[in-house]
Amino acid sequence: MTQLTTKLKAERIQERLKAERIQDRLKAERIQERLAALPGWQAVRGDAALARQTELPTVRAAGLLANLAAELGAAAGVDPVVRLDGRRVTVTVATAGDGLSDLDFEVAELLSLSPREPG
């Protein structure tokens, strides 16, 4: 994914967040449906956050994913928790509130696209 594509997608998320300041929290059934389409992600903290652990081919790729999580999080009003352990990255995503929203899943979908090293 190029930086321009990432920026455009982050801008789309930011616009949506502004338009929907008060977000509808998803019901348990809808959370399970959305999770089924996101391999590797799981609901944590009583369905208040999404988490995924990924092992990437290199430490550099892991760092790129951590940076992407930070950029997307800032654009979407999400404070992702990112833990790096060599090539292994654990990302936890949650927007403010008492449950998961479609926005949480959109951010997770973008983070599911593994960064590739340039060149």
C-alpha cells in the first residue's frame, strides 16, 4: 500500500468520524459477523476493542505496520496500542466509548493489509 493510498484511506476515516461523532455500538451478533471477515482479529476487553497479533517477515516490516497503526489511529481518533516483539506485532484498536463500532472494524481492515518493504 502506498503512502498516498494510506493517506487517502485515513482521510476517509477521519471524515466519517467527524460526520458520526456519536457512533452506534454494534450488537454481539454483528461483532461476530464482522470478525468472521477479519481473520486473525478478536474482540477483547468485553467486546470493547479489537486485537490482532501478526508475525511479519522482517523487523523492518513490523516497524512499518506499527507506524501505519499510529497514522491510521491518529486520523480516525483511535489510540491503537502497538506492541513490538521482533517481527511480531500486536495491535489493539478501540475508539472511545463502551463498545465496538463499524469504525473500529474499518481501521482493523486497513491494518490487515500487511506493509511491504520498499524495493
